[in-house]
Amino acid sequence: MDPANYYRLPWTLNDNVLSWLEPTKKCNIYCEGCYSTNEHDSHKTLDQVRSDMDVFTAKRKMDSMSIAGGDPLTHPQIVDIVRMIRDEYNLKPVVNTNGHAMTPEFLHDLRMAGLHGVTFHIDSGQGRPNWKNRDELELCALRLHFAEMVQREGGLSCAFNMTVYRDTAKHVPRLVRWAQEHIDIVHSMVFILFRTARSREFTYHAGPKEVAMDEVIYYDQEKNPAPMTTPELIALIREQEPDFDAAAYLGGTKDPSSFKWTLVGRVGTPGKDGRVHGYVGKRFMELIQTGHHFFAGRYLAYSDPRLLSQGKAMLAGFAPVDAGVRRAAKDWVKTVARHPGRVVQALHFQSIAFIQPIDHMADGEANMCDGCPDMTVHDGQLVWSCRLDELKRHGTFLSCRPRAAEAH
Ligand code: SF4
């Protein structure tokens, strides 16, 4: 993948799409490699949450707030937190949950409080009661259960996150196909590549002190010798779906040509007889981001789900300026020529994102997402949420030193 072919997303530290609020560290299931706990006393009070929100809004423009954790649904005042984010801070609240505690009644209360959407984290690395030892494809039944619950409630955005391990990557092309089959109710899929400590190449240090590998919470390289990259995963999807292509990306802070966040947008119809008509290109993403910023003063994170089913208007509006949308429009016209009844069928927009977490340069420097959307607050400062645990355990971010250099 050549970065020149994609739109470099304009997100920065102080002007971004999202931020990442952690009102609790408590979780109700255990996921492979996760550092959250089952402790009740990690819940923040509403005043502490408000204080974090004040830091976010003083330091950063944003469109949405990801409410994560731990699992945010374990927080006894999660409905009040959602209401606070919507009413006091005028942001779109989106809960990032494993869904274990989600019920239709709970979802309704959250929507009444101003919830914009739900991102369900579901994958086979989770110790999820009643769903143990299921592979990624079997878990699609659970994904569909939640997607239909969100659809019945109405008016909410629905996304699914999945952590991708090297041995589960083979299922990703089928999940991408599953997402098309439910493109009318699944608005977004996010594939997060599993993070691995590079213990064969580096030693880890908190200031001058070396940290033993069993104190580094990330999965050890012995268990995952060759972490995947986003271009590798996209190449795997293309074996099944040759037209699959990204439109936009975020580079790395040290390696500008790395694909740290990669966004795909596509238009299609649901069902096994449905199809993806095409993939939007870089001009579409550029116009959406800059246009939204021009009119609303902030970059767009989550669209209104009602707009996502206006695919035909989107094709008409963007075909003159975007080559990918033009190809999708032509494919739709050909399909309608063969099956005239489909002219009345709604077309849906769906996004697919890939996140490649922290990786390292040869000298040990960390390559982070350049314009990290998932910044959180720690001690009144914005910090990378993926490395919050380093601060909490060691009081500082860990640094890496190449083993070869140490030997000299
Ligand atoms: S830098 Fe870390 S927290 Fe920020 S987006 Fe990348 S992986 Fe997520």
C-alpha cells in the first residue's frame, strides 16, 4: 500500500474526531492480554468524570466521546455519564462495551440519556461465559444478536471491534463478508491488530530501571513472534474481495509511511444476494472531513445512522468528484439494468477501520498514531490510552532499548 494513494486524515492532538474516557477499570469478563480488573473501587465519581471532561474540552476539539474502561456498563452511573457528555459537553457519547451487561431496557435508558452509538467488542480471545471456545465465525451469531437489539431500539450507530491475532486473521475476510450481509444494521467494523511486546529485540525500561518482561503487560513476542500489519491483513481480504481498498489513513509519529489507522468506506445492499457496489476513494474522505469541519467546526467521527442509508444520494453527490464513488455508481447502474426491481432498494454506507497499535523503530523509538484519536486523561494531561497502563504501573511511559546495542 502506497500512502500517496490515500487521504492522510487531518486529525491532530488538539483537533480530532474522538477522545477516550475511562470512567472505570472494572470489567465483567476477561479478555486475552487485557489489564482491566474486576475491582469495584475503580469506578470514578461523577465529579471525577466531569474533571476529566473539563481537561478534554480545554485541550482538544472533538466530535464524539468513546466511553470505555474496563467495561463502562459496569459503572452504576453510566446513564448519568452519557447524559453529562451529551447535555453538558455537547458531544456524541458512544459506549465501547463487551455487551455482556447489555439488555434492551438498558440500551433504551442509555438512548434516552443521549447515547449516539454502541461499539461492541467481540472476539474469540475473550473469556465470555456461554461463548467460550467459539471461533470468530461462530461469534457472528452474538454480533447479530446485538446488531438487531440496536436496530430495534432505533436511531443508534452500531459498530463491532475485534482484536485480530495471527491465528484468527484467516477469519477476517469472512467477517468482512458478514458485515456486507448486514450492511443495513452494522454501520462499522473495526479490526485491531494485537499488540505484542518485542522482547526478542528490545529490553523495556522505566526511566533508568529495566522492567522484567513479566511486568510488561503486553503479549510477549515468544507467544506472537510475528505481529501482523494492516497492509498484510488488507492483502488477505483482497484475496477474497479484489476490489477491497482503503480511502484514508493516519501515519505514524516516527514512520510516516506506516498505516496506523486505515479507513475503508463502501456502499452496498444487505443479504446473501446483496453486494458491495464499490469503495469510496480519497476525495470522498477529504470532502467529508474538511466539509464537516468547515460547517460544524470539528471533524466527523460517527455519522447519523439515518444518513448512512442514503447511499443513492451519496453516489449522486460524490460521483463527480471521487473516482471510487463513480465506480460504485456505475456498478449500481449495471445491477439495476439487470434487476430493475432493485432501483427502489436502499443503498447503505459502511465503514471498516484497521488499527495497528504501537510498534517500534530499530532504535527502540515508539511509532504511535500521528494524530491519535484515542487520547485519554491522566493526572490532568492527555495521554495515549493504549499506554495508560504503563503510567499507572510504572509512573512513566516505558522506553525500549535494542538488545544488540546493549550487548556492546
Ligand atoms: S496511539 Fe495508541 S491509543 Fe492512540 S489511536 Fe494509536 S493505538 Fe490507539
